[in-house]
Amino acid sequence: MHDRQACADDSCANLSFTRVEQYYSRRFRDALWIYLSEFHGSRLPITKIRSLLRTESYQLFAVQDAEQVLAMALIWVCARPAFVHLDYIAVKREWKGRGIGTAFYRWLIEHLGHLSPRAQLLTLEVEDELLGFYRRSQTQTLHDVPYLFPAPRGPLPMHLMVYDRQARTTLSRTVVQDIIRALYRGIHNRGANDALLRSFISRVPQRVSLL
């Protein structure tokens, strides 16, 4: 997948959005350097990322201006239930504040149907300080869902957010629980009987509002 787009405020040059499939290329190294620079406590080892990418359900995307990689994103395409999870997204430090992150994220949600034709939802695990960034792009919080991110140093309370192609105002408890179980299984490598998962999943409301 390859596309070009200009930042909405014309503050940067035309950008190229591309899936990175050569895992020993310069583009891969540059994208992963951004990843290593921006994520610390919650990041995956590079060997683990390479292993996940070989499954084809885990995918790396990069934003480029000419040959320079400016941003990266790692997504997971879940087949059952069908949804796409944005695991990591980051912009190179010296290019922040120019609209690149917003343009990249909006490109991803606009191409959700290409990433997974059956998927209606893009999901995210989000900390408080980033809620506003995603809400500006039609992404909503799963209200009253007590989500815990299983970080290496202990669980972190986070918000589950979704971009919904159907623009629904609520999701059923079953849909949300299935997504959470899939994230724990596919992203965090934890089973259905995981103690942390069981500590909160029963507290998901019958109808979950998207706010």
C-alpha cells in the first residue's frame, strides 16, 4: 500500500505513506529507530517485532518526505473478531508539531477498509495526555471500560478508544469483551484465564457508550 498526501495546514511537504515489508532495509531501520527513541517502558524488542511482522497480521507503516522517514506506525490486523489495532505511532522528534502525526493517523483511518475489508473498528490503548489528539480525528473513548494495560513493570490503567466506520454511539458488552480478549491474546500474549484480564473484564457495561 502506497499513497501521497499533503499536511492539512500546508506546513510540510508532500508525504508518502507506505507499508514497510523489507525488514532489513534502510527504511525499516529508520522507522524502528524512531520507535526505539519514542517508546521505552512499553516497547517490544526488535526481534519480537520482526517475528510478529512475519505473521503478516502485524504490519509496519512509514511516512516519508523524499527518502527521509519522518514517522512510523505498527498495526495489528485481527481476523476474529475483525478489527485493526494501532499498537504504536510516533513522529521523529525534530518533525513534531507540523501536523505529520495527525495526517498519518487520518490516513490510517481513511484506509481502514484496505487494511482489513471486514473491520469496522480501529482500536487504541491510550494514556490521558493523548485523548485530545485522537478525539480531534473522530476517535472516541469506550466509556466506563476499566481497561488495564499489562506493562512489564505492572498494569497501567489506560483508555480504550475506537474509530468506528459505522459512526455508532454504543457498542455491546460482547463486542467490547471480545476485542479486549483478542488484544490480550494477540498483542500481549496472555490467555483467556489471565488473572489481570479476569480482574476487570466482567465490569464492562452491558452497553458501552462511545464518547
